[in-house]
Amino acid sequence: MKQKIFVVEDDEPILDLMDILIRKLGYEPVLVANGLDALEMIQKEPPALILLDIMMTPIDGWEFLEKLRGEYGKQDIPVIIFTASPAVEERMAQIHDPRLGVLHKPVSFTELREAIDRYLKH
């Protein structure tokens, strides 16, 4: 059975692109347009990895991450922040989460593959 990768992203063209790229890599993408829906789905069926956009509503990526790690107790799921924001590294340095990575948009197929491999190919 293919490992599931959640893509939590509110931009439809990016979701479509990630759907294609993740399938090419041999994983099963689960596309979710907002963080609250994603948290609910993760409770029922935790994915192997989460690709997370930061700039979203009703909760942003940081709030999602806080809830995922805190309230939902999912410290073991790797999360790759997927963003166009240059300020992410600063915030990540404060978090100290070894299961947290970052990819800057626009992302290439190679960058995506390497980031996913880093967390899923043990």
C-alpha cells in the first residue's frame, strides 16, 4: 500500500501540481484545502508526511503545526513547510523540531523528491 502524503494548501493550482508530482514519486497524495479539515482527517488516518502551506485561512500553517504537535500529539509525523515566505527559517529556528523541513515555492520535482526522501526513506 502506498504511503499517504497530505498536502495542506489553499491554492488550487498548487494542489493540482502536487497531486501529479507526488503520484510520480510513488506516494498517494491527499489534498486538503484548509488546516482544520486536515487536522480532523489526520486524527482518523495519520499520513506518512505532511506538506504544509503557511499562508492559509481559517488557521495558518504555524497554528496548524502547533495544534498537530500539541493538542493532537502527532510529534512523529514529518512536516515539510511549503512556502514562498522568506521569514520561515527564522521561525523554524525557534521551534527546534527535527521532523520539520522547509521547501520554498516554486519547488522543482527534484527538490520535492529529495525533501520527501529525507523523511520517508529510512
